[in-house]
Amino acid sequence: MEETALYKGFQLICPICGAGLEQNGKSLVCENHHGFDIARQGYIHLLPVQQKHSLSPGDTKEMLEARRRFLNAGKYQPICESVINAIRKYAPCAHPVLVDIGCGEGYYTSAFEQNCGAKCIGIDIAKDGAKMSCARSKNAVWLVATASQLPIADHSADIVTAMFSLLLQEEYARILKSGGCVVEVTVGSQHLIELKSIIYEEVFQQDKHPEPCGDCFDEVECTEYQYNITLDNDELKNLLLMTPHFWRIRQERREQLENTERLALTIHYWVRVLKKK
Ligand SMILES: C[S@@+](CC[C@H](N)C(=O)[O-])C[C@H]1O[C@@H](n2cnc3c(N)ncnc32)[C@H](O)[C@@H]1O
């Protein structure tokens, strides 16, 4: 990997051969002549067909649009703030290189850029996610790529965030500098419990404590948060559309929810910080 190959100051690598990528006009190219166009909106598609497991992987456009409407209404703002606080506390430098995995439509990534002085790369396997994210920030780099083979050079990131997303510890350790951190948000057992009670006959109270930390990391913080929100009918429909529950719901339960004017819900999640050894 050529250390000098940079795009907007980030060390991106070719998803085919691993060589450094640099800008050449409206494309990124590597020394082995693999080229990737920068889309009109600004995102870059770095997901070769052999890394795709379906025609349109990841969340659908409808899910992403519902997620955008829901998040813009501010109901998950406290989640965002708790992660901003963790990044400020654990970032190893004033302007950390932050990689947000499964960034969706870019709500959290752009908040980290604005509030943590971070230089951000948002990554999602869904092309519509990267496309929509471009409207959130022109400074961030938005990539269509897979979390399992990140097109990012070894030891080049300070923070990896995974907001309700995948935790692939070995791959995140590869791209992080020593002393860099993963900040992970996962749902707790009571998260949206009232909604699940309407959708499912029986709700299993699983212990959803985050999975164990591997050899590459030390767990430096694991904090549980809980608060309550009330959603109106439109917000409820957006929430349903952006979660996997929508795809499992039975017709009569869907009608019940469609006629629900307001619903009080529990928000329950964990913020965990893993520091690379
Ligand atoms: C539950 S959503 C969370 C989105 C965003 N972090 C948020 O909280 O608003 C998970 C996201 O991960 C993306 N995703 C799923 N598998 C992925 C993979 N292998 N690599 C990158 N992104 C992936 C989906 O397309 C989706 O946008």
C-alpha cells in the first residue's frame, strides 16, 4: 500500500487489490489501474460485485427514507448525544479520523462531524444510504462498501462507530491506530418493548448485553441508557418502516398500529467503548 495515496486526506484502498487510491479527475484509481467513479452526488461505490451478496444489499430506499424522517424529528437525539460525549472523552486527538459503519442515511455521521471535530467516512452497503448521506455533509466521505472488507488502509483511523450496526472486531482493529477506539451502540432488552408487544404474540425478554470483547481490544466503558418517548401516528409508521419488525407484522396487528394515535415507548440501549491494544 502506497502511504502517499490519499483522497481528501483519507487513506482509502482499492477493494479489489488493496493498493492505495488517489483522485484522478472524477475517479479514484490505484496503481493497478482499478478505477472507481465519484458519483455526481459525491459518494463513491467501492463494493465490487464479488463482495455483494444480493443485487441491492442493505436497507431499502423506503427504509432509509423512513429512517431519515424519524431521525430528523429528534426522538433519538439523546442517543446521538451520548455517543458524541463518548467520542469527545475517548478520541485520541482533536480531529480524529472517524469511520461510521452502516451509516444509513448519515444522521449520526454528520452529527459526529459537526460536534466532535471529526473527519468522517460514512460507510454503508446500501447505495441509497450513501447517496442520501451526501445531502447531510459535503465534507464527509461517503462510501458504498462492506464492513467485512473495509476499503480503508491499516492503522489509519482513530475512531470506529457502529450505531445499531455490525461489530466486526478484527476488521475494525485492522483499520484503527493503536489507542484508537470502537464506539458501539446496541439495543437493550426493553428497547421498543411496547411496540413489540403489539406486533408479536409473545415477546421474549432476552438479555441483550453486548457481545464479549475480543483479544484486540480492552473494554473501557459500557453504559446502559433508558428514556421514554411518545410517538404520534406518523412517527410510529416511520419507526415501523425503518425496523425489521415491519417485515414480520401480521395484517391485523398492522391495522391496530395504523389506528394507534399515540404510543409511549421505552428507548433502551448500551454505549460501549473498546480501546485497541
Ligand atoms: C439498523 S441500520 C442502522 C443505520 C444507522 N447506523 C442508524 O442508526 O441510523 C443498519 C445499516 O447497516 C447497513 N449494513 C448492513 N450490512 C452491512 C454491511 N455488511 N456493511 C456495511 N453496511 C451494512 C444497512 O444498509 C443499514 O443502513
